Amino acid sequence: MEISLYSDYSFRVLMYLALHGQKLVQIKTISDAYRVSENHLVKVVQHLVRLGYVASVRGRSGGIRLAKAPEDIGLGDVFRKTEPSLKLLACFEPEHTGCPIVSVCDLNLTFQKAMKCFLDELDRQTLANLVVRRQSMLGALNIQPYVVEKQQQTS
């Protein structure tokens, strides 16, 4: 199973914002940090804003930040809302009739059970769980921790 780039980028944006507390961050800054297309991130961020995970502030000194506390953002919820399809097999769709053994095959049931286990684990986790190694992440992203710390203290 491979998650879509869209979900991947959604998680990356949320993690980056979680590392910055309430400090406003430019999309370009996130794009540069992860070395990914700014255009892709703009679409992802717009969707995250519509979903209520991210707040956007317009204007010259604007940017984005989390709209909820990291502890209140469930990974399962984000995944379900950003992944284009959760079907692992064509026969996950009830109208699928292309396979001659669909009515007697247990492969579908096995993959449905596996998907349930996967989603159950995501449902147990929050965005806060992804950023527990905060100092290491800041270092890996080449972010000066003292700058972030000072911003969080004044917010």
C-alpha cells in the first residue's frame, strides 16, 4: 500500500506547522524545507484550510498556522479526508463484476480487515504524536530552535 503524495504533503504541512506553534509560516518556507513544489503545497493547504485544520492569514505579514491544537488533530481523520481512495482492490466496490471469483473469494475480506487495522492505528494517533522528537525534527529541517521557542513564548 502506498499513500498518495497529497496525503503525504498534508501530513508534512501539519507537522511543520505543529513545530511552529502559533507562529505564521509562509507556504514557500515549507516548500523549501521539504524540497517540494510550492504549487502542490498551495493546493494541499487550501484543502487543509477548508477542512479546518489550518488557519490562513492574508496580507503582507500573513501566512498559515494550525487552526487546532496538535492533540486535537487525529491522523485517521486527516488520512480519510486527504486520501483520494481507500479501496485496495477493485472488488472493494460492490458494483465490481469483472472478477469471476468475487462471490467466493476471501481476498477482499482479508484486505478489508487489514485496512481496518491500519485505520484503527491511525485513529489512535494525533499530530502531537508525530512531533514528539521536536528538537531532532527542527534540526533535520534546519530550523533554529531558539527562534521558534521565542515566538511560542510571546504567543
